[in-house]
Amino acid sequence: MNTTLLEPRKAINKAFLKIKPSRSFIEIFKNNLIQLLDRINEKESEEFHKNLVIAFLKKTYYEPNYFVNTKGRNDLVVHNGKEPGSFVGVIIEAKSPVNKSEMISITNPNKKALHELVYYYMRERITHKNTELKNLVVTNIYEWFIFDAQLFNNIIIIRKQFFQIGSASHKIKTIL
């Protein structure tokens, strides 16, 4: 798979470029981002940093309209509604800022973070039959890799051999 670094203006859906955020929203975002970055403690665990990301996302974007939490073994998910029973719309794999060995990069996406994200996607899409996924994210707080779920759908679900491998893998995990 070839990776391409896109400028934010080219990566963002054109419909979002037409939305002009209010001054108050920009201030909320700025203050929450500063707080997120100030609270990073490189001596702390991945769990600590995952909770920072949860707090940032809730305060900045999602509360009170969307339920944000873990789901099973997924680090973090954003549901499409207020209730934990609603379908997941976003899956986030959060890594510690110092965990360079597992974090993807532009030059090397073949890392544990992406492997876990693919597994979580397959479980959500295949096992839970969720067709409402919108985005998949890998972050270490400093870097955010945001993938359109449609890309994963085209690569994993439409290509039958990958789907069969995923189904076999899930059966093995279930047995274990």
C-alpha cells in the first residue's frame, strides 16, 4: 500500500471546508489542545495518555451528543449516538507518545498500531455487522493518522481473500 501525505486542505472532505467555525469554538479547541499537550507525561503509561485523548475529544467535540469510551479491547471508540448501544462511528488506536516501536509513520505504516486498528475494524465490521463506521484513527497525541473507513472497507471487505483470513483469525481468537 502506498502512503501519501496530504495537506489538510486536500485531505478534508470539501463539505467541511465550507463550514466556518465560530470564534468561541476555535477558542475551546485551542484551550483544550493546550491542556492536552501540557498534560503529556512521557513517564506515564499508554492508558494515562488514552484517557487524555478521551477527555480532549469529549470536551472539544463530542459531549453531550456522542458516547465516547472504550469498547471491548478497542482503545477508544466514538459512537454515532448518545448511548453505548449505538453503532460505533470512529475507532481510535491510542499509543503512548514515547512508544515509537508500535506507532505508525508516513514512511512505515506497517506497525502494531495499524495491525490492531485493522483487527478492531474487522471485528466491528464483520462480527458486529457495523456498516456505520466513518473513520479509523491512530494517534500518539503528537501525530494523528485519520483513515476513511471506506478505504478499509474497499481493501478488507471487498477483497474476499482478506475477509476470509479475517474470519479465520477471529475464529482462532474466539477459541483461545
